[in-house]
Amino acid sequence: MILKQTSACLRGIAIIMVMASHYAEWILEGSKYPVVREALCGMGVLGVDIFFFVSGYGLLKSAGERGVGRSFLWNRLKTCYLPYLMVVGIIMFLEGGFRDLKDWKDYLLGSEYWYISVQMVMYACFFVCYGSETVLPEKWKRIYKKNRELLLTVMIIGFTYWLYAIGKADFWILSNGAFLIGVYLARLESVTSVTHKKEKGWFKGIIPYALIVSLCSFLISSFGFYRTSFMQWEAVKSLTFTISVAMVSLLYEFKSAPLRLLGRYSLYFYLIHAFIYRLVGNGFKGSSTMIILPLCLILTLFVGFAVGLIVEWFMKWMDLRITGLILKND
């Protein structure tokens, strides 16, 4: 079983990877070392792999413990979408507000924050697959329960294909499989005894091979050793990396307090770090990277923690009222 503190540490590692990839894209543009830039930029997708893996695993674990009802849906909204609306709404106001209906549509759908957009679709798919059984006749529930993961897989694949068909960038697509791996792992734990340490030894033999495949595909896709099939190599990299993370997190406990703190407020760092970079870049035009980058990091950490604390307090205040209403009606 992956402990909550391990999940928080994984999210902390993931946000470091995502921010590093973005800073590399912005700061190293036109660099003399494009290979370094491409390699760092490639870390971002792997960071999102971790986020989606942890999300899928945590969703199924939560569903198993509490069931999937209105309170389950509310918990997803209060931890992701509503904080996004609050933080990004303030950012848009500070940057000039909403100019037209398109701005409102992009804001509500999370078009400029693709992680939020894709994550909310995955939440919706999960809710449909695991919450629908409450309205089914008793004779259908047993069959439905056996095929929920299959239905979820079909929905995620369909959503991924749609993203590809409408021409979304590869990073909109590649990490979706990591969400399913998280769900599958949690499901595997629920029907087998792989959580027992003595019965997980065979995992250790697989980890090196998965890491080698992941590293090779990372080198191939990052350094341009391919001729065609770029997306295929990216997919191999993403899936093998996620499997490696899954195995390592099952076998070992992560307890780093700084990583747990970064993981706890990772959503806020993700939402504000581009805004902070634009703010610092405009205020220190012509300054060297050695000034801009540390300043961006310090401000992102400080503002991220502060915003996170404020939003958490507000969500707890709302939670007392919303949860009370849900419990009355359930």
C-alpha cells in the first residue's frame, strides 16, 4: 500500500519536475545547449505522470473506503477545481480581467491550465464508472462492479483519442495512461495480497528493467535519436516510468518533510509559477538568469504557501456547510 506521506512526497517531486521543465523552456530558449533544454523540458511530462498516477491510485482507494456519492464528488471539487477557479480568477483579474466570452470559456474549462482540464475529465469519468451502480437494479450491480475498470479504460482511451484527433499537443495525451496504472494498482491491491512486504520481492526484479527502458526511451525522445514514431517513444517512456514509480512507492516509504510540504501545496505552485515568472520578467527586464530564476523560485514558494493556506482555510469553512447539506440529503 502506498502511504499518504509517500503520495505527498511523490507530488513534491512531481511539482519540482514540472516547474524545472517550464523554467527550462522559458529561460533556456535560444540556448547554446538545446539538448539540455530538451531534456529538462521532457521532465515535465514525467512529473505529470506522477501526478496522474497518484490521483488514480488515491481515487480508487478513497472510493473503496467511502464509496462514490455526492460527498466524493464534492471532495474532488474542493481539492482541485474550486481552488483553481479562485487562484486563476485572481490572476486573470490582475492581468486585465475577462475581455470576452472566450476568456470566460477558457477560464471555466481550464484551457490554459491543461492539467486541470484533463484532471477534471478523469474525475468525471471515474465518477460515472464508480458512482453509477447506486442507480442500477440489484441484479446488474454485480456484473457492473466486475467491469468498472474496463469501462473506465475505454472512456480514458476515447478521451485521449479525441484529444489527439483535435490536434492537442502531446503532453495533453501522454500522461493519461498513468492515471489508469494508478487505478489498476489500487484494484490489484484490493483483490490480492501484494501489499504484504514478503510477497512483493518479485517487484524488485522488475524495477531495474523498467527503469532501463524508461531511461532509453527518454534519451531517444529527448536527444532526437528517432526518425519517426516520436509519440510511440514518448508513450513507452511515460508508461515505463510510471510503472517504475509505482513499484518503488510500493516497496519504500518516503518521509521527507520538505517534499511532503511541496506536495501538499503543489497545486498552488503549479497555478502561480507562470504568473510569477511573467511578473518578475517584466519587472527585471534585461537582468541575468542568475537574478530572475532565484527570485522566481523564492516568490513562487512564498506566495504558493500563503495562497494555499488561505484557500485551505476557506475550503474548510465551505466544507462544514456543504458536507452538512449533503449528509442531510443522503
